[in-house]
Amino acid sequence: MRNKNEGFIKDPFKYLEEDHRKIEALFEELGKKDDQAVMNRVDVAMMLRDTLERHSDLEKNVLYPVLRS
């Protein structure tokens, strides 16, 4: 099983940048108006919430302490 933080630990800036692209894509998905997108909106919102929480936790608990030291 892969460590969910493995990419972050190897190259945190690249990982965070990729995360930003994923988050942008999820916001775009939320903005779609077709019937299928509307039906999937709750799932996309939950994925967005989970991604933002993980991203924020990694920044706060790993990246920022390293930058402060």
C-alpha cells in the first residue's frame, strides 16, 4: 500500500502544485450544468472537501514547519 503522503515527501512543491490542478478541475466539474454533472454534484463536492482538507493539513503540518525552520 502506498503512503498517501509519499509524493508530498519526495517533492512537496510539485505535489502541492498537482493538488492545485486537481482542485481546479473539481471546481470546474461543480460548475457544469448538464444533467449528469448535476447528479454527480454531491460526489464532486465531497471529493473537493476531502482534497482541500488533505491539502490544508499537509501544508499546515508538514510544509509550513519546514519553511519556518
